Amino acid sequence: MRTHRGQIAVVLVFALAVLVLLTLLNVDTFLAVRAKNRVQNAGDAAALAAARKQGSLLNEIGRLNIAHLIAAARSETDECRRIVMEQRRLALLGPVDALALANDAAKKNGMQARDEFGAILRAHVADIRLVYAGGGGGDGDPYPEPFPGAWTEYATRIESVAGEGLATGPDNIEFYDAAGGHLLLNREFYHAIAGRDWCWFFFHCYGVLSSYTGYGDWAPLPLRRDNPMDNSEIFSLHVVSKPFSLTDLFSRDEMRKIVERYSEVRLTDEELGKSDLLSDPEEPWFLFDSGMWRRWFNGMSLADDEDGGEFPLAGEIKEEYNVRGCAAVCRCQKAIGTVAIDSEPDFVWSAAAKPFGTVEDVEGVGGPVTGLKNFIVPGMTAVRLVPLDSVGGGNLATADYGWVVHIRNHLGPYLEDGKCESGCFWCMQLKTWERDSFRREGVRWLKYNSHTCRRGTGGGGGHGGTSHGH
């Protein structure tokens, strides 16, 4: 009987231990779900707050475009200059205020400031002061100021927001001009190496996989912009200040209709007929950048998707909203705070949002905000969350501290002598890439299996594809 009692006690202790462990695991599950929900809510709120500010800035620039047209019709030269300077200030400095609003939204949703978000921007502030303004290590004035004192004010504004402690990171900052598609600035290239995703190479760069011989093969990185900077790099509005004759864009009668539609002013035939500013080819006007404010979707695929893969849209997108334009992508990150597991993994969430609106063209027909030949008028009326891949910026991922450090600090030495930094995920993939055996393995696999590759099938292993997550 005593033996049985001892056995029962052992079983009860074991059962109790299992029960306690299950309870702790349930607590961990609850903590993980709660952390996930909080991070998602914070990321969504931050992106919406930033995109809402983008919309209001575009409306203000559009309102000023109308005021500019009125002042030009009345030959008020000084007022025209003042309006253009105000528009330039809005385009460069306003989106930094959008970051401040996004940060407030993230904090109100329980996010704490993370040093890596601020560290990225503090490093960039140093670049603005040293390089953009042409001082110290800068060579001349690579970026002409859009208005006097712009770079000092721009740097100070970013520094002020970062100094408050960033609980969200802007994940689509346009630090780098990657036009031309350099593979070393493409995050998918590194992930394809890590996952031996040979189908990705088949669809995107099979020639490189088969012909590459060493780091000396790479073309130089396109790390500098070719055009003057009209926009903030943070949550860019993608607008341009372009000198041209407004009479080349609209007839004087069309100008009258536009002014009446968006203001209470009625311009006279005499004002419109005698103004030289309206026909002056050197007069600057603000337009949507046609390279960015273009068609968004072609049916069920992204309009600029070179792969031509289907995008999982729920229903049709209305034509009046079928324009890519500007967007805000915000990243939030929070430790889960586990109990049973001796670690605190972070949950990371990036959300994208963009402003939407419509305008009437010169014939009075409603359509996208670009409908007045890209001339900006107040037309933004709504903000919506959108899928990350539909707005671009995934390869920028500028709230990912490790990625930014890799681009800024590691790629230069790698291109110079093939050096790969230890401890850097991205560098370790380049180290794998440099192995002839790795590339030969890919070529051999594709020789016999490329017929199994499908676009947009989901990532992993040798089956390729891309995800379109929010």
C-alpha cells in the first residue's frame, strides 16, 4: 500500500509539473497574441496618421497652386514667389511632421521608443549637414537647396522628431536612388540566397547566377540622386516644382473654370488676357511627379510589376482611385515578454497607408487626382490601409537598422575587396553567394527543374515566388 502511495505521489508531482508548464505556455500564448495585436494596431495607426498628413499637405499645395494662378493672372510677381517658396517648404518639411504624428499614434497604442529607429535618422542628419549642404566632407553642393536655409532647417526638423524617441520607424525613406535595379540593393536577392530559392534567380537574374565570377563583376552602386530634391526623403509626396508656361497646359478659359471650381474668385477676361506670368516659361508650378503618380493596377496585377504576377485584390479597384502616388510605410516592434521560454523575441509589423481623392478634369468629368494633367489641386478626401507590396519600398526597409547599416557601411568594403562583415545577415548571404559551389548548385537545379517554377507561388526552398502581405 505504501509503495502505491509513493507511486501516486510521483505521478501527481509529474502531472502538476506538466499542468504548470501548460499554464505558462498558455500565458505565453496570451502574451504573444496581445503583443501581436498591439504592434499591429500601432503600426496601422502610425501609417494612417502619416498618410492623413500627406493628404492634407497635398491639398494645401493644391490650394496654393490655385492662389498662384490667381496671383499670376493679376501679375502679382512677389506674391507668386512667396507662394512657390511656401509650397517648397511644405514639400520638404511637411512630411517630417507626418513622422511626428505617426510617432504619437504609435506611442498612444502602447509602443515604446526604440533606439535603432532614432539611430538611423540621427546618422542621416549628419549626412544632410555634411554632404547635402556641401560642407566638411562634402564635395561642392550636390543637392541645391529648394529654398534658402533648407538643409539646416530640414536636418533640425528631423533631429527634433528623432530626439523625442521614435516608437515607429519610417520604412520607406528614399535615402538611396536605386533606379536601374541594382541587385545588391534588392532584399529579395539576399533572401533568395538564404533560402536557395532558385526559381527567384530563374525569373529575375538567371544570367548573373550563371555568369558571375567575383565581386569585381558588380556595377557601382547608384547612391546619389541625379535630380534636385523637391521632396522630403521621409514619406515623400512625389511632387515636382517645374518651370513652364501654364498656357501650354491649359487654355485661359480652362484656367478660369479651375479657379472657380476650387475658390470663390472669378477671374476676368482682361486679367487672364494681359498676364505675362501665365505664359512665362520660367514660372514654376507644382505638379504630381508623373514617374510616381501613375497607374496602380492593371486588372489583377501591379501596373509596374515586371514579373506580371497576379496580385490578390478583393474585387476591382475603381479607376478614379487607380493611381499609385505617395504612401507612408511604418514599422513597429515590441518584445513579446514570454514566461515559460527564456527569451523575449520581438514581434515586427510594417503597415502601409496612402491618401486617396478625385478631381474633375477640364471637361468636368471626375477621375484620379492627376486628372488635371498632373496639376495639383485640393482633391484628397480619404486615407486607407493598403498592402505593403502595392506601394513599393520593400527593398528600402529603412526602419530595419541592420539593412541600413549594411547598405551604408558594408557594401562599400565588399565591392572594394570582397570583405563580408561577420554578424551581418546580409553580408553572410554575400559570403555564400561568392562560393562557386553555391552558384553551380543553382544552375544545376534549374537545368532539370526550371519547368516547375511558378510566379507568385509563395517563397521558400526551390519554388520561388513573392508574398503580398500587409
